[in-house]
Amino acid sequence: MSEVRTLPVPDGLEGERLDAALSRLFGFSRTRAAELIAEGDVLVDGSPAAKSDRVHAGAWLEVVIPPPVATPMPVAEPIPGMAIVYEDDDLIVVNKPIGVAAHPTVGWTGPTVIGGLLGAGHTIATSGAAERQGIVHRLDANTTGAMVVAKSEYAYSMLKRAFKERTVDKRYHALVQGHPDPFRGTVDAPIDRHPSGDGRFAVVAGGKPSVTHYDTVEAFRAASLLDIKLETGRTHQIRVHMSALRHPCAGDLLYGADPTLAARLGLKRQWLHAVSLGFEHPSTGEWMTFTTEYPDDLRHALDVVGAES
């Protein structure tokens, strides 16, 4: 059953954002706090409020905390088409196919990278939460490309640190609608959950710092192929930033892409591929870079847009 908590804002939280205050008072993430606020489960002095509203000492908070939802465990089953790019005693790099999540989450019933590796007999580090052991970073289910998974506990620790300290070179290719101006640039705009609460993310004042560098590789009549480097790794970061530039990834209907162009290119998902991943090997210290080829659907779309130019 849901738990209802009522308490006053302490003096030490005077002037804090509501989502930050809830996070400090109850110990859950600001993202979870924002979800509760968006769902109407938080009242301030008896009235709904926005997550960015500032709270005042002595104001009464009424918070409905739903019972925790159990995260499903990974199902060990091989995934056809998930190629192994590299493997040693410490880590394994895969070319993640379309329709595969990194690990199980609430609401996801499809295949996962961790389940596919276990199903194929690979050993994975036991560090991390039970449902995502060995996972040190993620790609969206419908974003393909290079992804590394830790096999040893030491590799898990070192790779997690590398991603946190932003020493990993993450490169993506994206086919975006139109032609970004300038053709090379940086998007430095904070990202958080979309105010609608519909699962999207957006550029939001007060969101998490997010930086994306892009460079045009090739321009076509209807679209541009971009090389993208991430400084940060927010959920849907490239998709959100490209949409904010009014150049969404082709086929990305969730973020405003033209469905007519998507149909013409035969796309049923965003044209976005993690083309390379570079990092210092956790045991040897050697810098290693792994690259992956485009899958058939992205290659086909690129051929079509090129033929139209």
C-alpha cells in the first residue's frame, strides 16, 4: 500500500527547489521526486506545486509514496545478431542490436544485453544491482552500437569510474533532419524529465548539466550525417539536444521527427548508432578503441537519403 507522509519543511531547506527538498528529506533521487510531483502525489500547504518551486521553512508537505515496484531479473537467453566485438578476462564489448535494452527495468519485457550474454555462456561481474550486474553504461533499447560490459569485479570498478570521470571517448553517428547551422558546434543545455511526465526528456532549466559536440560528416538534400561526441551521458541526450536544435534524429517520432521522411527512409526508430567506444583498459592501462558497423536498417536509410540528393 502507498504511504502518506506529512511533515513541515525544516529551516535548513529554506529556499530549496521542491524536488531537491524531497530528495534530501526522503532519500530518493530528484528524478523520482519529480515523478511524484508530476503525478500529483505532492502537496505544499494543501496545494499542488511544480518541482522548481522554492519551498519555505514551516510549509507543510504531504507526500504519497507508492510501494516500490520490483525490477525483473534478467532472462538468460542468447540474442541473435548481438555480435561480440572484443572479449578478454576483464571485459566484453558488443555491437548491441535494435530492440535490446542494457538490463531489465520496470515495464521492459524484451531482451537485454546482460541476459543475452548470460544466455550465451559469458561470465559477467557480480558487482552492481542484481538486475544489472556488470553494466557500466547504457544505450537506449532502439539505439544500436558499441557497448562495454565488465566481466571482472576490478574492471567493473575501474570502468564505472572512467564513465563517471568522463575519460571514456563515446562517439555516435546520427542522421538528423535538415542542416545544422553552424555545421559544427556544441550544445550545452541541461536535461531533465519532460514536464508532461510522458517518458520524454527535455532541455529544462535546473536540469542535469549536459554537453554534446557535433560535426557534420556529410550533408544530403533532406538530412545531415553527424559525428557526435558526448561529454555527459544523460538519458536520451543526443535525441533531446538534436530536437532542441530543431534537427531531430531521422525516424525519432518521440522527439518531433517528420513521419513522412521516416516512412520514405524505411525507419521504425531513431537513426542513431554508437559507432565507437574508447577507454583505457582497466588492467593493462592500454588505450583501446572499438568500432561498430551500421546495422542494415540504418545503412538502407542512408542509401535512400543519399540517392535522393
